[in-house]
Amino acid sequence: MARINKIDNPNLIEAGKTLRIPGHARNDSFEPARGGGTRSGGTKASGGTGNSGGTRGSGQVEESRGAGIPGKVTPAMRKLASAGRAAAMSMGEHKSQGLCATGVSKAIQNAFGFKVWGNGNQIDNNLPRDKFKQVNMSLEEALKIPGLVLTWEKTPTAAGSKYGHTAITTGDGRSSVSDFIESNTLSVRGRTGLKIFMPTI
């Protein structure tokens, strides 16, 4: 729970914040504990620092406290998801070429007309802040939304431990794209330092 809610010190949590509970369905409800209550996307508990965020049906994206997720998926997000898929198909299709940052940069350039430099764990620092903003949600939630940029600081591979990984969400709840199509991003273990960015163009 500490990792999912981005709690640096699990022994120090603030009262009144919302905690995301792994495996908790959004339509579940919990009985209030002595005047407590629930909030969408998590249980109001005696602590927690994470923000809720997720998806609704019909392409709607739920408002996330402090994260700035829009009311619905924007044309820019759909454009980036489409450009990401095209870049992946033109590079490795379903097999990684070890060029994830090249694929993501190519997609951003094709979608928006500018290039972003750096390897998998540098792209997050090089995304223009007037065109992208960081959002706070889980990987599972992000994969349901098209056109988000994912970056990981490290992966378990030799190259990934040095250069990290980056990809773009397709919105199908499973796959992401870079220099190839990764059909089940949730099943990949050992990646750390996830950051998620949304285009605001």
C-alpha cells in the first residue's frame, strides 16, 4: 500500500487523506468508521498520502485530486496513442529493439511536431512542462487511458538498470508502446520509479 500510495514513510501518514487499496473496486463501499466516510477511488482512513484517479466508461477520465486529469480523454491524448502505435509498428512490432526512448520520442514528434531527447529515465525530465504535466495514478489506472507517457527509472535488465524504460499507453487496459508493442505491461515485474505524464497541448 505504501508503494501504490507513494508514501515515503509508512509510519507517518496524515489523517483525512485517501488511501488506494489494491484490489478495491471503485463501486465497492465500506461502512463508515465512527463518522468517517469513503471517497471515490479509495478508503478514507486515518492516513495516506495518495491521490485517487481512474477511469469511467465511454472514454471518461475521472477527476483526480490534485493531479489535473481532464474530464475526458483529449484529442491530443488520442493522437499520441495513435502515433505511439505507429512508431512501434514501424520499429519492432512485437519485439523490443532496446530503443524505447527512440520510439516514444518519434511518437511525440509525429503527434506534436517536436522531439524529446534522452533515454528511458531521462525523458521525464525533458518533457516540456508547458506541454506535459505529471499525474498521480497507478499503472493499472494509467493503462486504461490512451496517450499517457510512462517512464521508469530502472528495470531488471542490464540496459534497463542503467537507462530505464519509457512507453505510451494505448488505453486498452493492458498494453503500452515504444519501439514495440508490449501486450501486457502489468505483467512485467521489477520496474521501479514509475512516473506518468499527460499531454496538455
